[in-house]
Amino acid sequence: MHDHDTSERLASYADVLAGELPDTWTSSYLEPDAKDDLADRIWDLDLVAACLAEHPLQQAALLSRPDGAQLVLLDRYDERDGFLIAAVAPAALPDVAFLAVPEPNGIALADDPFLSAEQVAGDLLSRYDAALAQVRHNALGGIQPSQPDRVVLTWQTDGSIATAPADDRASAVLTSHGFVRDPQSGIYRLRGDDTQAQARALREIGPSLDALGIGTALQHPAGRTAPTAAPASVAPVPAGPRTPATRSR
């Protein structure tokens, strides 16, 4: 059982904090039975990890940003006022994506959400955003990042096509032609279970992107041959080398 006054104070603090952070954040109070896997995803090996080692997670508030970033607010479990806040690691990325990426360890907050928002924005968020960018890049695997003037499409072993567009213009074209964005990695994928529909989408995105001044390139990873339905006008580009990092989370 958790104390109602404490949970209400935590939820109210999280609401104010979310409204004061840069960009758009929403908050939600998590009941005890809704946090089964959250503790495992708290991206911390310092202050918050030490607290959780002595006090298993009982109540928390989750702050979420539209791009998939999440922060968790929890009790300090000591005699000081305030809370602890930590980053939440993306759930959908493989373990290898976290290799050698330093944890964006959490911080302690005073009992003032307005001052705390400045502290989070100037410290935790900058480290969290850097770590998120790195693990998402690692998760790209053989997918070569696109540039503002070129979208690089990569055949996958399951027959799908994946890409990481550089801006919203290209993203909108891809989405309108059947690509689906993974909210955690930011990768757009076009399924390959219907090769005719896939080939039609590839033929159509070329002119649409070209009208925006964006070229296209099709990448064939080693050992992968593109189906004959692939448009011949999309030139292949070589895959760049990738050195995996070492996970420290």
C-alpha cells in the first residue's frame, strides 16, 4: 500500500515539472502494478540505482515526450524534501545498441518543480538526449543515415526496406507511401510481404522526393540481393563500416 498524500504530491509535482520542461512533455502517475518492467529500464548506475537497491519501486510518475523519450520521477526515501528523477532507456532497442554508451544517471530534485525544471533541462536532459542519439544510431545497424538531400534505403534480411530520413519533408513522403516509423529508433520500415505493393511504393517515392530536391539511393547489405521488383533507377550505395560499442547499462 502507498500513502495517498504522498502519491498525490508526486503526481502534482510531475504535472508541474512536465509543463515547465522544454519541448512538449506529459506526465502520468503509475500505480504499483503498472511498473513491472519500468525498474529494469531506469537508465542509471548511480544515485537512483542505489536508492532502488534499498527501496524497490513502489510509486512513480512517468514523463513522456512525443519522440519516445521518458523520465521517471520517484520518492527519495530519505529525510530530505524533493524527489529523484532518472532517464528511462528505450524498450524496443537491442542490447547491443547500448554498448559503450554512458548512462545518463539521474539527479536529486528540490521540492520546487519550477527550479527543478531548470536543473533537469540544463543537466539530465542534455545527457539523456546525447545517450538516446547514440543508442538510436547504434540500433541502425547496417542502415546508413540519410542526408537532407538524399534518402538512403536499405534492404533488410526479412525483405523489408528501412531508412532513417534526415528531415520531416522526407518523413512525410515515406509515411504517405506505407513506411512505418519505429518511435524508439526513429527508423522507417516498408514491409516486404507484398512485393508488388512494395515495388510500387518505391517507384512512387522517387518522383515525390525529387520534387523536394531530395535524391534516393538503395543500399544492398552484403549477402543481400534486392528482389527483381526493385526500381532500377534507384542507385545502390555501399554500406559504411560499423564498429559495435560496448553496453554499460
